[in-house]
Amino acid sequence: MAPFVSTAVPEGRPKKIDRPPWHGSCLGQHETSPWFEESLRLAKESPRKIPIPPGHTAQSLEVALRDLAEILGQQWVKFNDVPLIDGDYHAVPLSHDSYHILDPDDLVPSAVCWPADTEDVVKTVKWANKWKVPIWPISVGRNLGYGGSAPRVRGSLVLDLGRRMDRILSVDTENAVCLIEPGVQYVTLYEHLQEIGVGNDLWVDVPDLPGGSVMGNALERGVGYTPYGDHWAHHIGLEVVTPTGEVIRTGMGSMEGSECWQLFPYGYGPHQDGIFSQSNYGIVTKMGMELLPNPGGVRVFMAAFPRREDLYQAIEIIRPLMIKKIIGNVPMFRLGLQDASLYKTRDDFELDERGIVKPDSLKKVIEELKTGEWVFYAVVYGPDEITQAKYEYVKKQLGQINGTKFYQREDVPPEHYLHNYAHYTTGIPTWRELDRMKWVPNASHMFFAPVSANSGQDAERQSNMCKKRMEEYGFNCLDTFFIGTRAMHHVISFMYNRKDAEERTRALACIRALIDDCAKLGIGEYRTHLALQDQVAKTYNWNDGAIMKFNEKIKDALDPNGILQPGRSGIWPKEYRGKGFELWGGERRSASTESEAEISFGSLA
């Protein structure tokens, strides 16, 4: 239908990616932000008190933060007394979790600081040990759906590593690797490769939205769409500040003068990298990442399946295609309703009394969009003569399912998501997934993300179980399977109105019920929101919870004062453990706590 240029050639790869001028993380809203005037008004009308961390008073915290301001510079340490403006994806706040599922003033820091380099991080860590202030490092703050920039312990100090530590330190074009700092976003790395003239030859694997940190997403074990879609698997070498302020480099970086830090991941002896992923054992300040060489061409396609029960057979067919590497990327198998949410809002459908989309209404929209009950997006790479043969083979296999329809880019209109998918699978950033945030008013989401075997039985079991439980709580199940070689990330987006306290409570209760449902069947999540980390960690319970006991031993050995991200991934230091900081569900959380400053501190200047 629509003429298009391949995204694997220079003409199909833009030099710059458009974004609004307020794109970036901020404590107070940027003056170009649509919420700037509102933030000024609220600051005058409803000044906020500053939350105080455990073990401190307002006075002792003020003294400690003034000491930090002397160390880093007064302009780089600010109290968190700004209005809690949620902003949007581009204007992500550092003051709180903008997709808050608890009270918005619950998981909030007392202050934010902006280190300039590894040396500043070391100084801040040593300061935290001196004053016993919990610290919560973030890369950019766009871990939205999982807690954003918020800390687990109210009153912690947030270290925003993204503002000033945003350098691309090197790009080795011959070996297709780079060395980056925490603040490097996917969009800025893409543009840098374009700027230095290698943007067509070397690609960065991008996730759904490219404003996040390349390093941060890898440390969270996030997923993209190319053959390098397992981001953690394609990092290579770390620089880490430990909880007591030492600096180490892993792999070959631990050898003075080595030229192989970004070339060989292991070095000699125990391999330490894994303990810094999804953990609170250190602050990563540099990371090597592999870049994907242009494979010489790309063919993206979509397969639409007419029946919900087609899920079982489709996954059974896809599994050998993945193991044999016939399909070359991390494809996704998405529910038709989830696909439709890119084009429609919930109000565009007929709903039952619970707010669930009626089947006949969904069928009409699917017919209008020419999709299916399930939609499979995938890609094959290489020159046309290779991709054509692979595509025909995949069509033959999936065509065994009656009624399956296949589409390539030339078959769909310009606004179709398949064109955006062509960008994702060739490392070009796009903001298209933000269209999904129109599904409900004041839309926020949490992700429920269990791991599934690459089997029709497991996929069908999970999907049906989640659909039943979510509809019981009044939520439409919007699920996607991101398919790896032998396992899948089953990612369900819980869309809720963050201004509706009852709906937030219901969403959190539903996810807690799903965690328990899955755990009974031996199904575990690979990643979760701050409010759910204790519950998810407890489900990994083999041998009387041996893995958490091991994690706690490491924590206590590396972080004797318990200052670094207490509670991250359910790992609490001994000073906090079992003292009421854990969240198990059913807690009545309130912004009105005793750990608040009764007076404003004013400026640190």
C-alpha cells in the first residue's frame, strides 16, 4: 500500500530523532514543560514537607546534606520539596514515581544529587557511610512501570547519574563495541553513531521506548528486538563503585593496560558481573556494550491468527524456528487487543459492566485493523535472496494454522505498526509505543512479567490464567510474549488511571494475586515493581529460600552499613531486615508519616 525505504540502508535511517524540548529527567519541571506553570502554582499553594530517612531527624539530615553540598557543589544537591507533578515520559520527574501505584508521596527521596564522574560517586558513597543515609542511584529515571526513579526507603538520597555522567567514552568500529556511562540513552547513542558516520554499519538494540538508559536497561535485564535483544547478555565489562567506596573493573578491565576490556568478558578467576545486575551490591559507572553490525538487509513481517486458541499451535511451530535460528531476532507474539491499543482507546470498544472489552466489539476492531486474535511480529536478516527464502519457509510453517494471514511492509498503510517494528528491529528509536498511554485517562502502567517456557502448553496456561484473574479484578489483559531461543518473557501491561485511588488499589491487589497464582505453578517473574519486590523475591523459595539467604550474606559483607539501595530486589541489609520496611500487601500506606520535616529547609546555597 505504502512506498517505503528499507531501514537497513542509509536513506531509511534518520540522522536525528525528534523529541520535545523538555525531554529529560528533572526534579522541578523544566521551563518548557507543559506542567511548568502548574508546578509553580502548587509550590506556592501547597508546599511539601521533606521526607526524613530512618535514623535521622530533620536537623541531622540538613547537616548531612549541607556536608554533601560542600563535597559536590551546592548546585548539585537539592532538597526534594517540589510539587509531585507526574509529567509524561519525556518530562520524567525525579521527585517520585510518576506511575505511582501507592500514594504518590510514599516512595519519595529527601533530596537528589548529580555526580559528575566516578570520583564524585565514590565521594557520595563515602559520605553516605559517614552519615548513614540510604542512597538510591538511578541512570535516567525512566524505569517506568517498575518504579521509575523512586527509592524503596522513603527519605533516601537519589543519585541521578544521568544528568552529568552521560558520555559515550569510546566506539570501537572495528570490533563493534562501545563504552558508555549511565546517562547514555538509546536515542543519544543512535544519534552519536550517525554523527561519527557509522550509523548504517553499527546498530544499537533499542527497546519499546528509546529515552531510557542503555546501561540501566541492561542492568535490569531488559529486552529489545534484534539478535542482541537480550541486553544483559551483550554487555561486556563493568566499572563499579562498591558500597564502601572502592572502584573495581570486571573482566579484562581488572588488568592494568589490557586492551581487551570490551572484547573478552571474563578475565581470570570468578566472574563478578552477574552480582551487579538487579542488585544493590554496587553502582555501575561504566559499561561496555556490543553493537550489532548491519547484516546486509532486513525483511519484517506480521502473521495474524484468527482464534485465541491458535496460541498453542503457533508457539509449538515457532519454537524450532527460534532454536534453529531461522528467525533472527527476538520476535513478539501479541494479543490482538494489545495490538489494537496502539490505535484505539478503551472507550472505542463496547465494555461490559466490569469495564472488560466485549468479544464482539473486539472482533469488529480486529476486522477494521486487519489483524487477529493474536499477532506475531518477526524479522529475518540478510540480503533479499536469503530473507525471501527464510520468509517463505516461515510462512509455510505458520500457514499450517487455518486462516493465518501474512503481511509485509508493502501490504499495510503508512500508520501501521509494522513500519515502526521495522525501526525497532534495525535499531532506530521511535516513540510509537507512547500511543498506548491513551488507553485510559491519566494512564499509567505496571508490568507483570513472568517467564514462560517456549511451549504452547505453558503459554496457553499462563495467558488463560492471567486473563481470568485480571477480568475478575476489572482489567483487560494486554499481554505480549517476547520470544527468546528457549524461553519467553510474558509481559502484561496493567493499564490504570493513576488519579483513581480505588483503581490503583485494585490493580496492585490483582498483580499480587497473579504472583501467588503463578508461584503455585512454579512460574516466576523476571522483573517487577518496587512495591512487589519482596513478594516476588519470596517466591524464589527452593531449599527453604536458600538463594535469598545467600544474597543477604553478600549484602552484609559488601555493605556493612546498609546504605546502598536497601530493599532492592527484596534484598534488605541487616539494619532494615524484618523491621517493617518490607511490603507484603495489604499495608495502609500514607503520605502522613512521622518521618517528615515539619519545616522547609530552603536552599542549600
